[in-house]
Amino acid sequence: MNHAGRIHSLETFGTVDGPGIRFVLFVQGCALRCQYCHNPDSWDPAAGRLVSVEDVLAEIEPYVEYYKSSGGGITVTGGEPTLQAPFVAQLFKACKERWGLHTALDSSGFCETSHARELLDVTDLVLLDLKMMNEAGHRELTGQPNERILQFARYLSERGTKMWIRRVLVPGWTDGAEELLALGTFLGELNGVEKVEILPYHRMGVYKWKQLGIPYMLEGIQEPSKQDVERARQWIEKGRLASGINLAAAGHSAP
């Protein structure tokens, strides 16, 4: 079956969404409403451009040698790519069969595990954004509870899927010591975590909220400093140590 997908945009030389140089495809549609989202125009699943797998492969083909020689590949992000799991699975399968490309899925994890099995079978790496461990805080920040996300993380662990865990550091929201300790403790219970990325909150997408007429609730919150990021890394590490696993000794990193 040939699946079509709705996409928001694409980037041919991405360097921050997985290893090496990557083709990054932003798909349309997301069930979360994160208050710091820099792509609120990707929320609507009916918006964007309808494309076939072959359409995307044609966009990738001119750059394949750059991706392969750098140890890169393709990353599908969003929006939320698991909402279009059959399309992304078919795309990843084609990329592997045609060029042997490394595949990465950038996901919030807000997905029923049964819906993602075929996709995960052809996914080499999941970039999993764990936004908050505190359930009430997560619901306030994103509009959704976090249990499904935590279950998805456990499912990836059981499968042995390689993971890079991401935490957007939003001052006053996701940077509390208790919250970061809880994140570190949870990560210590998972298999397959190769890296922890602390991503500083930024305001680069605020203009999109204004264009769409959506109130921006984080107005006035400043971007965290390098010291704030380092402090967060230390709290996460303490949580990992409390769970019996040393992040550094295990060969992981948290920038």
C-alpha cells in the first residue's frame, strides 16, 4: 500500500537532529499544545502539503552521499510523526532499501505503542522529548497527561531501541530540582539511552503564535543561561546516580 503524508517543511542539511548530516522532514499534526512550541503552524493535521513517499525520496536523493559519508541519514520530526506512522514507516523502509540510510524519529512519545510497532521496526534511533515528569505540570504545559509518553519510553526500553532523551529547559517550568531528579531517576530505569540533550528554551517561534492569533503564555520568560543548563545536567545526573547508574560511566552524555 502506498501511503501519502502531510508535511510542514523539510531541511536538507540538518545537524542537530541525530548523528551526522541529515535530511529532516517536518510532518504536519500534533496532539500536544506545548506552550513553548516553535512550530504551532504544524499542529493542524489537515494543513501542510500532501506528498507521496516517492516525492520525499526525490528530495533526498541529490544529497545521499553527504548523509552517508557523514554518518547521517534521515530524521522525521513534526508536529508528531507517529500520527502518520504508516507513511513514515514506508518512507524509512524505502530509505533503508534504496540507500541504507540511518533513520531517526523525533517524537513526543504521545502514542499508543501498538500504533508504532511497524514504524519502530525500521527506526534506528528515537529522539524522545520528555517534557515533564510531574503529571499536573505536564498537563498544564502541554494540554495532555504524560502517562502515555512514559509508557512509550518504557516500551522503547523493552525493545532495546536506541534513544536520545531531550529536555527543553524552560525556566520556572521544567528546570526545578525535584523535576530534574525525577527525570534522571526515570532514565536510570531505561535501557538504550545513549545521550541526554538539554535544549535551552528559546523565543524564535513566538512570531508564529502572533501570526496565528494564539496567546503566547510564556511571555516574559527569559532563555536559560549556560550555568542554568549545567545545573540541570547535574540534577539529572544525581537522579541517575540515585537509580544506581552513572550517566558518564555508562558512556552517555548530557551537553
